[in-house]
Amino acid sequence: MAEDQSTAARRAVVIPATGEEQKRQAEQSREAEQSQPVGPLQTRQGNTTIAETVVQKIAGIATREVPGVYAMGSASRRAFSSISERIPGSQTNVSGGVSVEKGERQAAIDLSIIVEHGASIVEVSQMIRRNVISSVEEATGLEVLEVNINVTDVHLPEDDDKDTTESSRTELQ
């Protein structure tokens, strides 16, 4: 029985790998890691890249869908957009008020918004974050790390009356 135990002990002894074997094992480990897909946009069959403007547009559309958001961007940006939208053939800028920092797998989004008077800024911000994160992640596969919201103004109902009066004066001239 003593011989059986010593035989078993000899079999259990692990012989350390030589330097060459360690290098080969490390190389195999690196190759296995590299062949694994990193995320939904990086696979063995190829990589998909998404431009920042795509993420900006998706985030802008998702923000505008939230009740309580009157407009996006600052007042000066909106004034410029309203003039450029009057030009025949021009398109509405859905990415105005949105900036994006994007990596291969993640994105951070900054928004500038104008809220409707009477809307809870806290509730509007929470709804924006939920909607933007779900829309961007579902459409692009990118992980949204943060959505920062800058409320630049509150839209008052009497502002519409001023805009109507000013635009009619402009058209009469």
C-alpha cells in the first residue's frame, strides 16, 4: 500500500513548463482572445463602424420624442436653423443641440434642450435619458455611458405670440 501511495504521489507531481512551452501557451491564449468577438460591432467576419453623426441623429430624434421638450440647442442655434430651414431644399437638422463622444464600443452624449413652461425638468430629463439610451443602444449596439443634459431655456406661451408678430413684420417689409 505504501508503494501505491508513492506511485500516486509521483503521478500528481506537475512538471513546470519550459520557457518555450510557456511562450507557446501564452501565444495560444492571445490568439484565442483575439478570435473572440469583442462586441456586436466587432465579429470574426468583420467590423462595423458607426459615425458620430449617426449617433447624434438617433439621440436628437429620441430627445424630441419626449413630452416637455420644446426644442433643442441654444436660442442662437435655433434662430440660425429657422432661417436655414426657409431655404428651398434644405433639411431639418435633427442633430442640432447634440454632441457625441464615441469609441469603438461606447458613447457619451451631451444634449442642449429648451423645455416647455410647466414641465418638470427632472421628469423630462429622466425620460430623455431613458429614451436616448434605449434608442442608441438598440440601433447601434454601442453602450451609452452617460447622457448629460443642459437646459438652456424655458419656452413660454407668450414667446409664440412674439414670434408670430415678428415674423409677420418681417414678411410685410
